[in-house]
Amino acid sequence: MTRYLVQAVPWRLTIAATGIIVGLMTLVARWPAVMWPLQGTALGLIAGITAWASDEPAAQVVDTLPRPLWWRIAARAAVVPLVLGTWIACLLVARSRLPDHFWFFVLQAAGMAGLALAVTTWRRGRGVAEPGRAFAAIVVPTATALALARPFTQQLPVFPVWPSEDWHTSRTVWAAVTTGSCVILAAALIRSLRKA
Amino acid sequence: MTTTATTARTGSALGQLTAMELRRYATHPLFIIGVLLTVATTVGRPDQPSSGFFNAIVPAAGLGILGLVAMAAQTRKAATLNRAAGVTPVPERVQTAALALTALLPFTVGLLWVAWAMWAQHHWPVPDNGFPFGPAGDGWTFAALLGEGAFSALGGPLLGIVVGRYLPQRGTAPIVAVLLVAVAIVFQGIFEPLRSVRVIMPFTYWGGPIGVEGDDMRMLLLSGSPGWWAAYLGCLCGLAVVAALWHDPSARTPALRLVGGALFVAAVVTCLLAMFTGVEHTLVNPLPSGA
């Protein structure tokens, strides 16, 4: 599995994007009130990194080999602990300068990574070779635009920052995203196991 | 006669390609999300202390940033289709020109947003302690909104064509978008040492509740000339088209070189004028934010 992992994951892109997350969170930690949109942008990158790692450019060949889809998904999902670990490290280092909602921020990252993993696994199971590229092209800029524009902050705070914002609703939304992603991922993996 | 026939054919190919690319762009999920976000800002009364001014970030992000990634994907797809076709039916430069004309669609949406923002400014005037204030008249307001709301909507997709042509690798366009946002936030005018040079960025603010000692929401009006800044952004958009066309070796004619050179010189001059003319230094609204 390690050999497959080393060769299959786009490491240069993964490391570059992870480095950008660290840079963005450094700016957020330095000037939280001004730079907060970069927190949502970094969360978009977490989904992007997970999605890019799910692509199988040689799917036409690889899908005919004995290794089942779930095995390859499990190997490629190794980027998730890497990127979540980086995120948590950023949060811990900057903890004193960020709003006191550590576990909420962890939930946001888990939701983003889970969503990317669920969508790309589902589409890989349907025979799409590179679902990550298309998904990342949507989720990264959309997260960035939502973080900048902050529409409907009263009704649906996606990336809350101020104490007056509705953190409870936001927590519910992110918990629903994470749970829904886990359900979709489980369904896709069970489907893959049955096929195998 | 042959030249006339070839020109007519190229013209007709450009028209057909533009129509096709426009249809593809209009139905791209990122464009639809951007339009919905932009339209959402026009529903109801805007932020009271600045009317629609602070909403300019929405078309810039929704049509510009999303447009960058959408257009890069569309450019890459067009190049892939051309490669798959083997002998290309039209030169790359015609395809690039069609994509550049397609960018007029988000620009039009941006212009409509600017028209709404100008109307909102008159319909719901900002209070005396709001923004803009003092020397910022209608012309100043229009130029700033044009640059922030409309030229961002044009420049993002045009930059997307450049990225799609030169850097078609996986993940490049979203990462360019993220880096652009990070740099633009640093240059938005919050940090005093960067205020005069902030106009080099394709998006920046011209004031707002930046605050002073003792009143952290006090409205400031930042230095520079938004009119020249809008002209500078127009030059940047032109340079993006030239750079995208340059990717096709057959398009590298002396005329294109001349246009590129002229636009570069104009961009430098207008940027310097945006920096050193207009409002001389940061102005503080004489009325406190809570008044």
C-alpha cells in the first residue's frame, strides 16, 4: 500500500497546497479580524487537497486490476490525516489569537475533507476517472468566495468569526455536512465491496 | 479575393466559437454561483454606513475569483478538444479571442451591479459619518465601483484564460485564485505602509471603517485616484488578452508586440497616476462612527 500511496498521490500539489494553508493560517493568526476570510479559503484548500488525491488518471488500466476500489481509496485517503494534522497544528499554535471555538474549527475541517472524500469516492465508484479535479475546481473558489462575500451571515453563518454570530447554527450545519459525508462515503464503499 | 474570403471565414469562425463559448460559460456552475451571490447583494437595503460600497467584494469574488477558475477550466477544455480533433479547424488565437470575448458576459453582470450600486447610493444616501464622504463625489464613486465591481469581473476570467493556456496542470487555477485573494487582502488598505502602493492590485478598497485611535470604526477615505486606477485595470485586462494570444506562436506578430508594449507603458503610467494624483493623503471622517 505504501508504494501505491507514494506513487498515486500528487505529492507536489499536496505539499504546496498544505504549505499555503500554513501561510494563510499564519496571516489569520497575526491579524484575525482582518484576515478571517483566509480561514474559509484554507478550509476550501483542505477539501481541494483531499479531492486531488482521489484522482486516478490511469483509471482505465487500474480499474481492471485485482486491487479493489476501497483499497485504493483507503491508500489515497492517507492525505486526510496529513492535512487535518497540519490544520490542527495551525489551530493549536495560534489558539490564543483565534476565537475560542477550537473543536468547531476542527469540525469544519473534518466536514470539508469528509465531503471531498465522499463525493470523489462516490464518483470514482461510478467510473469517473478524475472526479477530484472537477470537485476541487468548484469547492476551492466557492469556499473562497463565500468566505469573502459572507452572504446571509444572519441566517446561515458558514465561516463565523464574531462573538455575535450564530455559532450554534453553524455548528449544526457543519455537523450535518460531516455526518452526511460519512453516510455517502460508507454507501460508496459498501457498493465497492459488493462489486468486488 | 482570397484574403477577403479567409478574413470572412475567420470572422464567422470567431462568431460561432464565441457563441459556443458563451453558452458553455453561461451554464458553468461557478458562473451561476457567482451571479446568484451578486444578485443576492442587490436584494433589500444595503449596509447603511456605506450603501452598496462594501458589497463590491461580492461581484469581485463571485464573478472575478470564481470566473478565473471557470475560465481556466474552459480554456483547458477547449485546448483538449482541439488536440483531440488532430488538425485544428481554427487557429488557437481565434479560440483565445472567442474566450476573451466570452469574458464580456461576467463584465456585463459586473456593470449591471455597478449601475445598481450607483442607484442604491442615491436611493439610500449614506449618513454624514458614513463612507464615502468629503471630496468623493459621483465621479469618484463611479470610478471606484467600476474598478472594484466590474473590472474584477472582467479581469478574473481574462486571467483565467492566461492560466489555462500557460499553466493547465491540475490544481493550478484554484491555487492561483487563493494566492491572489491572500495578496489582495494584504493590499486592501488596512495596513498603513501599503496604502499608497495598494493600487497596483487588481482589487483594493478606497476607504471604509478602518478606524482611528479611540474609534475603531471611524470612516477613512484612502489616498489616490480611483479614475486612474480603473484605467490601469483596463490596461491590465488588455495585457491579459495579449498574454493569452501570445501563447499561439503564429499570433506573435509585430502588431501584437506593439499593442502589448503600449499597454504595458500605459499600465505603468496609469498606476503611477492612480498612486500620486486624486486624494493626497488619507482623510478621516470628522464625525465619529457612532454619531
